Amino acid sequence: MFDILIIMNNYFHDVATAVLVAAAAIMWVLGRRARSGSAEEIAVLARSYPTLTKFAIGALVWVVIGGVPRVIFFNTHDLGAVRGDLVTAIAVKHVVEVAAVVAGVVMWRRVKRSIEAAATGES
């Protein structure tokens, strides 16, 4: 039963990562379209922002929380036989992922500022 819980955690950790990436991709596309200045595009972005933010925050929380048992049980439940051979690859993957999260936070803050500026009539 414990093994099944760990495997389910790993699966949901992967799903949360995909949700985080998808929310960021949608936000990026909507943000680019809103930069055209069209009031309709900005309105779509403003309406989507709260929901996408909730999805992204929820996914990020699960990535962090679900990552703890994933790290603890990596050697026994993730890649088993190739354990030591992937240390460098996993380190690089995590550096890229942290950079992506930081870039996403920067993008999210810029989008929020542009929504607030549009709401107050600034350019």
C-alpha cells in the first residue's frame, strides 16, 4: 500500500508540473495578445488572471510538497536501476526548473502590473 501511495504522489507531482507549465504558457499567450493594446484582449487577460493564478499557485505548492517524498524515495521508487547515472541530469533539470519558476514569477508580476495599469487607464 505504501508503494502505491508513493507512486501516486510521483504521478500527481508530474501532473502538477504540467499544470504549472500550462498555466504559465496560457498566461504568456494572453499577455502577448494583450500587449497589442486591444481593450478586448486586455479584458480577456484580466478575467483569466485570477483563475490562472490559482491554478499556478496550487500547482507550485504541490510541486514543492510532493517533491519532498519524491526526493526521499527516489532511489527506491523512481528510476531504480539507473540511480547514480542520472545525478548530473537531475541536477541540471532542477536548475532549469528553478529558472523557469523564477521567470514565471517575473512574468506573472508584469502581467499583474499591466492589468492594474489598464484598469486605471495608464499605458
